Amino acid sequence: MIGEFSALAARRGAQIVLARCDAHTTTVAFRALARLLRAMFTVDGLNDADARTHVLAQCGGTLSPGSADAQILFEVMGIAIRCAAIAG
């Protein structure tokens, strides 16, 4: 059913992004969402700073780097600036 829905959406021009949880992460809140967002923004393989820059570029100026929205998105994606990085 997922394959059929994805094919239909793709034929209509939608970007298809699939994510799944590993069995050992099924109890971790937001894990599936994090993987979905990371796939959608294509940040896997980038370091956190480059990933943040890449996400902001894809948002076309609609997301301010210092905004609460950006910080929430970065946190969910696992690319937020860590306190230790700020203090160091």
C-alpha cells in the first residue's frame, strides 16, 4: 500500500521521502520524525554545522537561523548546536 501511494504521489510531482525506525529505537520519541526530516533535507553525511547551513538554504530564507523554529527543527534532526560547543 505504501508503494502504491508513493507511486501515485510521485506521478503527481510530490517528493517522496521514506523513513523507518530501527527496532532498538522504537521507544525513542521523535526517532522516525528525525529520520524523515534528515532524509527530506538530505543532510546525512554532513557535519552538524554544514547540515544546518544546508537546511537553511533549502528553506529559501523563510527560516531564520536564530529563530525558535529553526532551533526546534535542528534539535529534532539532531543537528542543533550543543551547549558544550558554545561554551568551548
